[in-house]
Amino acid sequence: MSLSFVGRLGQILVAPRAAMARIEREGGGFRDALILIALGAVTLRFPQVAEAVLGLTQPSRGTILRVVGVFSNEARDALMIIPATVGIVLFGGRRRDPNLDLEIGAACFAPFFVARALERVAFAIAGHPLPAWGSSIGGTLLAYGPATLWAAWVFFQALRAAWSRPDPRTAAAAEAPTPSSDAPAAEAAPPPPAPPAVPAPGGRALRAGLAVMALLVVGLGFNIAWASRHFDALRPMEHGEAAPEIDLPRIDGKAGRLTLSSLRGKVVLLDFWATWCPPCLQMMPILHDLHEEWAPRGVEFVGVDSDGPQSTVEEVRDFLVEHPAPYPIVLDDGTANTLYKIRALPQMVVIDREGAVRRVFIGFTTRRELASAFADALGAPAEGAPAQR
């Protein structure tokens, strides 16, 4: 991390007007926003990063997507660059320049990021690495209000920078052909004004940037400490680990509850899914076909509905009436998802006859991968697995 980036960041915070003038000449606003996203993902989301990296041991392409997802989640706050840029384009009048507007619009992300970082580091110090304000209006205002106000002030400075650009009509006149020597001197176009000097970040800006870096280091330290204390919760389930017991009510139209211990002696596939999860729905016909092929061989399928508060119990029941499953479906209140460390859907856990975890699949999984896991858990030779269709 160079001191030039630190100084540029600090200048946006303490001298936004000068920072916008510099970005107008040099660019770099969008590049610095990308650097902030990467820094935020590593320092303020370290537990998520650690969990995603530990999950790379899982035999699924979905684990790679979890690593990418950490940075995607961090980039969501940076989406405010879009309305900032659009606002500058709309209010820039004749002086609009889409390329420059994007650069100075991206610079408005810096104060937003710093305000959010202050809040998130406070949560990390309190022992909660990822703040969850809920969906209430008051919580949203508390989480994003200060950041939005600060970003709005810098946005106004960006507008002032756009309004200070030379009028394109004046620039066009300055580029017109030079009149002939016999033309009256009064008709000659005045020379274009010299561009203003680029205001470089000063000592105050550098100190502000260093303060932000120190804040991120503090957040990283507390997040590392939290991750070390909760390492067992972050690491994925391992081969041979005892599968946690579940005792959940059925929601597939059948009465009663289902326990994992009642299936001891069979290979079990737990499919954690939700009605609002497109990959889960894509997996349904594959799982239905696999159930038909493998149930007679001693493989029991259990669907664990993980809709959570996003769907009501009635909505899940209605979905299952329209899309019935040939195996039991149980409703999870979050207990099973916690025990099995479910962070993404769909997630499938293959459990052997002795109740030990054999394989964990995250994301869309092929028929061949699941069939191979069933054959392994049953102790059948690999060639006994059905061929992929």
C-alpha cells in the first residue's frame, strides 16, 4: 500500500474540493474505490474470508464462489457510485464528461466507506464481527445515515468540480483555425487559460489517510481475535466427523417429526435448500432421479427446508404441493443450519451408515459427483455408480 494512495484517500476526507480538482486532472477515483473494496473485504470481513478459505477443502466449485462472494458483499456498498455518477452527469450541464464524472463519482465512496468502517470496527471491538441492524427503518438510518450524509457533502464538491470545467463551446472556439495575418487583430481568438495547478495531498491529508489505515488495522486485529476464538464454527465439516443429531417437524404433508438417529444404518443425504434459491430448484429433478436409483440400495434422502423468515410456513407447504418430493422434507428453524454450518444454499451432506460425515457439497452439484459419494459411503466399488445421464 503506497503513501500516495493513503494521501489521496485522506485528501478526499479533509479537502474534498482540492481532491476533486486533482482527480479531474489525474483520474484515479475509480481505482482507489476498488482498493478500498479489497481492503474492506480483507480487514472488516476477515471471519468471512477465513471461513471461505477454509471451505476450499470442500470438493465443490461452490466453495470458490464463496470466496468471490466475500468481495461481492463488500462491493455492495460501493454501488452508491452509480447514483453519484448519474447525478453528476445529470446536473453537470454542458460540462458533463462521462469518464471524468465516473472518476469523481467513485471518489464519493471514500467517505461512505470510512463512516461505515467506523461503525463496523466498533462492532468488531464489541465482539460482533459483522453488524446486523435488521430491516427496520431506524436500524437502516443508524447504519447508513452518517455515511450517506458525508458522501452527499463530497458529492456536492464533485458537482462543483464538474461545474468548474471549461465550457466546451469556449474550448471549441479556441481550437478554431487561426485567422490570417491580414485579418484585424481584434478578431483573433484569445488564448485558452492555463490549466490550474494540481493540488497535491498535504500533510493533513496524509495524516487523515494514515488514521483510516490504522482504523482498518484495528478492525483486522479484533476480527482475527474473534475468528481464532470461533475457529471451530468457521471451519467446514470434515470427513469422518460425527453428524449432529437433528429432530425436525415434517412439512411435506406428513405428520410427525424426523430424527437423524432413526435413519442409522442407512446412507443419508441431507439437502439444505430453500424455495427462493434458484440453484436449489435446479437440483430438485436431479435429486428426485437419484432418489429413485439409490433409495433401493440403502440411501435415504431428507430435504431440509431453510427458507427462514423470507417465506412463511404456508408458502413452503404450497410450494411442496406444486412440487412434491419423493422423500421426506422437514422444516428447519435455523437449528440444523447452525449445526451443519450452512452458509450458502444449496448444501448437501452425505452421511454414512455409522452416522459420520463423508462428503459436503456446496452449490449446484452434478449427478456423477453425488453418485460417486453414495457409492463411497455404501462401500460399493466406483464402477457401481450409475453413469451420468
